[in-house]
Amino acid sequence: MPVVVDAIIDVLGPLFLKWPDRDEAGRISDAFFRRSVHDSRCLRLSSFFRRVETGAVLAEPTVTINNNVHVRPYLLGDQGYAMHRWLMIPYSITGTSTPAQQLYNIKHVQGRLCIERSFGLLKARFRILENGITSSLEWAGKVVHATCILHNIIVKNRLGLEDVASVLESTLRRERAANARRMRIQLRADRMDSGHEIRDALVSFLAARS
């Protein structure tokens, strides 16, 4: 098994695990981190974070909304992440939340469904991920890496279209529950970051068109 996993990573990885340049239709673009790390730390340590912070990616085009707020391309994350100009997170819904903020959160969740479905489908196809990997972290990282590559091959070639709806649905329910738990772990957002201004502008923009 180790030889097979290494072969998948070394031979097929460069072909099927690439930097995205379009709508990847559920394909996975990166699976590099091979130890247990919080999502936000994994992002900060990634080459993607360095590229976006230096303006190499997600810098343009920009759109001006509400007359004077310039919005660049941005990612959607849950509340386990700190907010940046290029990373929008949902509002914490409380008794004082406005209808506009709640609408923003609904649109935010809808936008994140693609990755939620991709992770659910990945676990449905490869039960070792669904059931948990009990071996070493290094081996677990290799298994995840290899299954992501195989997943991309299946998506690209439309293979393995067996009925996984019931398994996928149960997986998605667990993912949503896990996301809800993560959302309760609030990271201290940097109020000097104008990501808050952009998010507030998006709220007004969506509310005006609802």
C-alpha cells in the first residue's frame, strides 16, 4: 500500500493537483499540509497566503459598490478564519442582527456549498477518510493527498458515478455540524483591516437588490 500511495502522489499528483485558473467544478487544487493544524494556521502557512498578501493573486479585477468601496476578488471562509480584504466570513447571528446581515449570511452559505459538497463527496468515495485514519500523521497526510488526486481523476473523467447520495447526505450533515462548532470558536478579528468595511458594503449591496 505505501508504494501505491507514493506512486499516486509522485506520478499523478503533478498532472491532477494543479493551481486553479477557472471554475474547477469540485476538483481539489491543494493538499499539501501533512499534520494536524487549525484551518486558519494552515492558510497562513500556505504559499497561497503569501501570494495573495503580495498581490500576486486575487488583486484584480476590482468592482466598485456603494459608490466608493472597491472590492477585489475574495474567498469565503467560516468564522474559524480572521477576515481580510480578500477573505469574507459570516456575521455572528445574535438577537441584534439586522435582516441585511442575515441575508448576507444566507448568500455566504450558498457560495460555500461547492466546497462542502466536494469534501462530502471525497469522504463518500473514500471510506478511509469517512471512518478516520488511525495511523501516523505522516501516513494520514499521504492518504489524504492520494485520495484528492484520485478524486480529481474521477471528476475529470466522469468516472465512478455510482449512487452516493445517501452517504453524501449523511456526510454533509456531519460537516455542517462540525462547521457550526468551528463557527463558535471566534478568532479575534483585526479591526484595522478594511475587510470589515468591504463586508459591510456587501451587506448593503445585497440588501438593496433583495
